[in-house]
Amino acid sequence: MAEQKSKLQEKINFYLTIGVFALLIVVPPVLCSLFYLSRVPDVSWGDGSPTYTRIWMHRERRPVGIGYESRRIFVQYSETEICVENKLRFFLWGTSYRTRPATSHTTMVLVNNHWQQTGQVCR
């Protein structure tokens, strides 16, 4: 009976150790990222084309949280006309605030080597 208890204790110790190491690996980068986002307006990356990804700290009065926006090419009609998909999502913390992701599709055209939105919905 004592051998079963020691094996059970070994398993519990093993899983607790794994859990603590996982927390030590995950929590500091998350906290540092949130601190960094609280100090800069936003973090964006993309390759200069009409596609990009942007993360920012939502700093309105209430609710507070993180905003995420991505824009990707949805359909390419020609070399100078494309349809892009815009996705917007908020991760808010609060008691009763819930948001749904918003997705839109707009047409963009290439004018003087710069992509510009036409304001039209994709075909």
C-alpha cells in the first residue's frame, strides 16, 4: 500500500513540476507583451503590400482590452485590382462585455504604385 502512495505522489509531483515550468515559460512573455502594448500606439507588420496585421491596446474608457486587425487578399481580379478581407476583433476584459468579430470585403486598386480603397464592396 505504501508503494502505491509513493507512486501516486511521484506522479503528482511530476505533473505539478511540469505545470509550474509551463507557467514560468508562458506568463512572463504575455506580461511583457501587454506592458509593451500599453506603451506603444500599436504593433503592425506586413510586407508593404495591401496585407498587414495590427495589434493595439484598446484604451477607451470602458471596456479595456486588445484589438486585433488583419487584412488579407481575398480575390485578385487583375494586377491592379484586388478584393481584400478585413477582420477586426476585440479581446476585452470586463464582466459583461462581449464582442463579435467583424469581417468586411472591399475593393482596392493600384494607383501610382500605391494601393487605394475604392469604397466599393467586392463583386
